[in-house]
Amino acid sequence: MSATLVDPKPPISTWAFPVAGVAFYVVLKLLGLTDGYDGSALGLAASVALVPVLFGAVFAAVHHAEVIAHRTGEPYGTLVLTMAVTIMEVAVLSSDMLGDNPNPVLARDTIMAVLMIVVNGLVGLCILFGGLRHKEQNFRVTGANAYLAVLIPLAALSLVLPNHTVAVAGNAYSISQLAFVAVATLAIYAAFLYTQTVRNREYFAVVIEGDEVADKAHKPSNRSVAFSFAFLILALAVVILLAKTFTSVVAFGLDRVSAPPAVAGVIVALLILMPEFAAAIRAARADKIQKSINLALGSACATIGLTIPAIAAISIVFGAPLQLGLDSKDTVLLLVTVAVSLLTFGTGRTNILYGLIHLVLFATFMFLVIVP
């Protein structure tokens, strides 16, 4: 029997923030403040107001992506959320790369922050909360292994290998190398999407070994999906329009407090990932750790597999500076994270020990960002 289609009333914030975001951008445009804080009292007020408007638009975008995802089901549902998050991330990074004072390491720092926040912070919280409530939780090893098989070479090609090439000085690729890596990462991610959505969909299914754990909640109607699709587009447009202003305000604020440059990447990553945290943790507490893993590791794979080709194309076409190679400290953290993840996802069962270890690694990353 097919699921009942219902039309729940959407929360006011899910449409109010996208509409307010468009109006806010128009006001900034009229006042000439789209480039960020200009030192005036009016610019300060606009910068303060930017935060709730932008965060509200991000949360609204993820909400509408979740509605669409609920209708499409897994694994397409997770893919909808992942694509929405990736579009917002690329918008923020590209706005900085094409700005007047581009930060050549913002993309690297953001991607590294996303990996640490997702693979250690989010995974750790999901395993910990799920373990505290359900003791142990089952997931598909085949699906988790597929994510890791994609994530490891993507991370190595994008963040580690640039430190060991000699075509150009420093931790950057030459134009031809950057183009090759962009195509390679896109090819790996395309193969993964084919596996996830066509060839081996069962690897990522929320139902585990015939256990009827599938989401039996009523699916949204066509009307709800159409509403969410329209406001998802609007919310994403707001993020794209306000991305340049946001990166300029962040850069100005960090410069005033003399914060380490890597903090900017963490702020951008948190802006994009905060809503997804709630969805993944809710799934873990509902004993659907497979969905949590799909959200977390799927975001990590998309962060590299889709973001790297996009920013590489921008760098090549517009000549924007781009440095991707990690320093030795972050390289060690990345390698330890990969090793621990192989053990965490190697058995098909979770417990709080693995969650705590991932959270300690995340805390280490955050501490070293502040105290490098």
C-alpha cells in the first residue's frame, strides 16, 4: 500500500527567511554595501543583520531539501540534501575567489574543516547519541566502505598531493595539474553516484537486513514538494547573493581580532553544515544510523568531489589564486581520521567508544585551529 500524501503547513521561517534575504540584498545593493563592512555605522548594522538572515536562509534551504528528500526516498533523499549543501559551499568559496582580495587558502581550509567537522564531529555525535540511547546500532558495511573508498583518494588528490608536486613552487598545482585533478575527482564522484543511485542502491538503504526500519511517516504531497522546490531555489539564490558580503565581513572581523586564517574556513564550514547536523543527529537518535552515515559521509565526499572541480574551473578560467596542499599538522590529523574511520566503519556496528574517539579528534582539530 502506498504511503499517504499529506500537506502539513510549512513553518513560517521556511519561506520568510528566503523572502527576507532577497529584500535584504536589495537594500544592501541600494546602499552600496554588498562588498561587506565599510567602516560606517550603517555598514556595522548591515553586517550584524546579515548573520540571522543568511543563517535563516541556509536552514530554510536544508528544510526544503529535506521535504523533497522525504518524497524521493533513499538514496536520492540524501543526495538532494548533499547537493543543496554543496551549492551553498561553492557559492561562498567562489565569491571570495572572485573578490577584490581573494584568500588563496580559504577553499583548502574550508574543505579541511568540512572533513573534520563531518567525519569526526558529526559522526562522533551521531554514534555517541545513538549509542547512549540504543547501546549498539547496525549499518551496512558495504555502504560505509563505498564512502571511504571514494573519500580517501579524493582527500589525497586534493589536499595532500599538491605538497609533493614540483611543477610550481609551494603547495599548489599547476594549471594542467589542477585540470587533471578536477577531472579525476569528478570522475570518481560520478562513479560513486552511479553506484549509489543505480547500480548498488541497496548498499545505502536505511532498511537493514530486512528489518522494517524504513521511514513510514506520510510522504509530502505534490503541492508541498512544489512549494519546497520553489523556496529551495529562492533560499539557495539568497545564499549565493549574500555570499560575497558574508566572506568580506568574516575576513574583516578576523583581521580585527587577529585570528588565525584557518578560522575563516571553519566559520564557512559551520555556516553550511549546521542544519545538516540536526538531520543526522535526529536520525541517529531514531535508531537510523545508516541515514546518519549517508548524510555525514555523503557530505564529505561531495565536498571534495563536486567542490574541487567547481573551484578549479574558477581558478583556471579567471586566474584566481588557489592553494590546496595541507600543512604537516593537518595532514597528520587527516591521516589519523582516515585510519580511525576505517576501524569505526569496518564492523557494521557502532558503540560509544568510537563516537568519543572521533569527538576527541574533532576537539583536537578545533584547538589547533585556534592555537596552531
